[in-house]
Amino acid sequence: GDEIVVATGTYIETLFVRGKNIHLRSTAPLSERTVRYTIIDGRYDGPLIPSPERSCVKFSGTETEECVVEGFTFTGARSSTGGGLDGGGAHATVRNCRFISLSGLGRKSDYPSGGAINDLDGLIEDNFFFENFSEDGGAVSHCDGTIRGNHFEQNMATGVGGYKVYYEGKGGALYNCDGRIIDNDFVSNECLRSGNPIGGGGAMYGCDGWIEGNRFESNTAPSGGALLACHGAIIGNRFENNQALEREGGAVSNSQGPIVDNEFIGNIANSGGALHNCSGLISGNHFFGNECFLSVTIGALGAANVSYARGGALEGCVGLIERNLFIENRAVGGTYRGGLGSCEVAGAYGGAISGGTGTLRNNLFIQNECVTGDCGSPDPNPGISRGGAICGFEGEIVHNTFVENRGVERGGALDDCPGAVRNNIFWLNTADEGAQIQNGSLPDHCLIQDWTGDGIGNINLDPRFVDPENGDFHLRHDSPCIDSGVLIASVTDDYDGNSRPFVWSTQYGGDGSAYDMGAYEFYPGPDVNYDQIVDEMDLFIFQQDWLAVSGPESSKRLVEVTDLSVDQTVWKSTTPPDIFTPSGMATDLDGNGEVDVHDLLELLEGMR
């Protein structure tokens, strides 16, 4: 189509595209200065007179991707069908534009939406959206094309209403956008309410497409600090410091799609510090420092309403939850001090996870905690705090590793979990009652510190992690967890994606299937002294092992070819009886029960 180049300046008008596939641009769409000073202002009547309900640009709806608008600043307009651009269903391309202080409020639609853009199904790319607002979709609504590489900041969805009448804002930045939403930044967007807190989604509401590679930071809403009711795939995003100020889901609430390979850091809600009521696959995510916090509220008659904070990271999530890292998440119950010395404390359940059902497998739970305040002397009246890692999960809990979780009252790792608890490691967890596990089903084939209860195949020995002080909870070659689990046919790999089982030894009541306990299946490697470097020290250990293979009666000090295929039972026979050693050794890198030239070649390959 034709190209129209617009000089810098301020143009107070509405542009009507009328179905033509034109290329409408400023003189330099990639110049920030040019874009900033090429302005389409939709006010018409000046800044002091209320503007009529008009958009800056109006499409007819028949425009294709060959219709391009780029390099402008849009501002000042107000329309319930898109203050900046009213797309009408067009597939046009909009890029390198600024959308500033546009309003989607008005009466042309029963459901005003899209402060900046409404109903545009083409490509929306590399734009800047700032301080736009509407009832639904403070910046963008009903856009089902590709939304890529944009920056959304301080946009707002705000509810309006009066006595007994209210409408909840939904989606501080985006509302009902079902296409591809990729590589955008959503920062400090907000969803407000008028009336009961039904609305939400500080950044997005009702977006059911593909959400990947975005950054969500410091967005706020009553529910779903970043995302609410988004049922598409949520893949590889970063959610940091988002808040659900009044209800659930500091980052995401009510999602039915897969949530995979995301980072959730420092998000806060009353329940579900990161996720609430999510029913799709939850896999490969990192949950760090999320928190659910609930203070005691005061009712109309002055009585304290005591409730419970639930799930520092997850609350009420259903389905398969696997290969996630949960570290330093918290469930915190607050304290209220009233008149005449009264004091009430809110309870807390599940430092990492509260409620839900399905399958928890191949996850790491490290240093999560469930805590409450107290009322001090003389009657502390501490609140309920149960499940340093998990409370009330009703599904099966298999092949997980729990280390240094804290539940002040009871259940340092688990409390009130009635499903199967199998092939897990519980180590250094603490609570006043049930330091590792309290209530729930009887565990089997687990390593449980200081365990004196019943259950088949449980052991109480140091799990011998590779480097727990620095967060490496892989198993050493001499861990009692190796091959000590029981067959779970549905589990075919571990946290790293390595296949289960890997046959290494038979020990301590395992069923012979060679399944290991914990999130990691042991695989030998060339770093045989576990110092994170493959070097001459590892080769030296090989030499010492080969000499040991030669036998104590031998006086020779040379490693010969015949030494490289000797069964390791000779080594085991010289091991002191009070030291646990599995039949495999660190230098048997292929786990075949022999140290041979194949192991030497693997070590030398690791040194390259």
C-alpha cells in the first residue's frame, strides 16, 4: 500500500484508516526523540474541556498485516473501544509507538476495555504503554494476534460503581488477549476494585494464548497479582515482587494451562504466595522467597476474625507438580493486639504448599518455613503453624528431597498429607512435634532423619549429598539412598531429566528395582572427589583405587592392565565395618561393578 510519512508535531485529531493497507509512520520510527515528538492527540477540544469519546486511530476491521502504523506517540483520547487504537478486528501491525495516558472508559460499550488498544488482531511489537486505564485491560484488550517486545508500565484496570452497584476491573495491562504474548515487560501495573474483590490480574486477565519469556514485576491486584484466569501456556517467564493485596495468588491465580520453567521470586498474597488454584502441569519452575501473609482482621462489631495464611508458594493446586525448586518460601500468620490486653494470632499452613491434590514428584524443598507471631508474656498464645514445606496435600508425594524446612508447631516437612509418601528424603527439618513428618499416611522406602515410626523400607542415615552447604543435593556414590527405593512405574526420570532407574548397588530394603530415594537418581561422573573440578586429583584417586585392587598381599606399586578389570569386591573387603559403602565405588564410572579402561577413558574425557 501507499506510505504516508508524518512530520514531527502535535496533531489533534482521529485518523481513519478505512480499510486501506497503508504504511503510516513518522519520519524516523526507530528514533526515540522523533517518536516522542510525533504526537496524535485525541482530545479534540483541548486539555481543559472534556473530550468526546473518540480514539486516536480507527480501523475499519478489514486491514491486513500489510497495514503498518509505527513511530508515533498516542495520547489524550478516551473511548470505551480503545482510547489509542480502535482495531475493529483488523490484522494491522503496530510497532515502535508510545501510548501515554489514554482512557478506555466511556459509554459506547457496556464493557469498556482497552485504554490504549482494543480488538486489534495483528502484530503489536516494541511499543511503550504508560499510565493508560480502563475497566478491563488498562492498556490492551481483545487482541488475539502477537504481542511481542513491548513495555507496559503503570497501566490500570479500575472498577467503577456506587451504592450496591460495582464493576470489577480486570487486567491492569491486558484483558482477554488470546494470541502469543512473548518477551514483554509488565512493571507496576495495577488492578483496582470498587465493591467486593472479584476482579484481578495486575498485569493480565483472561489471556488464554501462549505466554512466554515475559517479565512481570511489582504488579498488584486484589487476586492474581500478575495473572488471573489465564488458561494458556505460561512458559519461561519471570514473576518478581507481584502482590495479591486482598486474596490469593501473588503471581498467578486460577490458571488451567501448563506452568513450566518460570521463576517466581518474592511474590506475596494472603494465600498462595506465587500460585493459587492452578490445575495444569507445574514443572521446572523455581519458587524462591515467596510468601503468604495474613493478619488478623477486625469485624464490624469489633470482634477479631482469625483466619489462616496458606501456601507460601502454592495453594490449592491440582495435577502433576514435578521438577520444581522450592526454596525459602514462607507462610506467616500475623498478630493483632486489641484493647484491654486482647491478642489474636492468625494461623499458617504450608511454608511451600498448602492443599491441593495430584502428584508431587522429583521436587526439591529447601529451607521453607511456616511461622506465626505470638502474644508474648504471660500468655504467648502462638498461632497454628503446620507443615514447614507442605500441609494438607492429598495426592501422592514421591521422589522428593526435603532439607531444612521448619514448621514451628508441627510437621517440619509434612503435616496432614494422607496420600502415598514414598522414595523421599527428609533431612534436617524441624518442628516442635514431628520434626520430619506429622499425621498423614505412613511413609515407606524413605530416608527420614531420627525416624522411629513404622513403615516398610525406611532408613535413618546421613543421605550423603554432594555439597549441601552450596545447594547441591545430588547423591554421592556412597549414599545409602542409592537403589534403596521401590518401583514406581509412573516415574521414569529424575529432577535433571535423567532416566530412572540406574543400577548401582542393592541395599537397605529396596525392592530390587534400583530406584533411588529423593529427587535425584545417582549417576557416576568423573569428578570423583566432588570438588566441582575434574583434575589430576581425580586421576590420583583412580591410581589409589587401582593399587588397592591389586590386593594387600601384592608388593607391586605399578598399575597394570590386569588391574583395570578387577571386580570391586576386593575393595569392599578392606572397608571398616562401621562405614557404609555400597557395592559401587566412585571410580566405577559406568556402574558395571568393575573398574576398567572404559572408566579411565570417561575420566580423561571429563578432564578435557
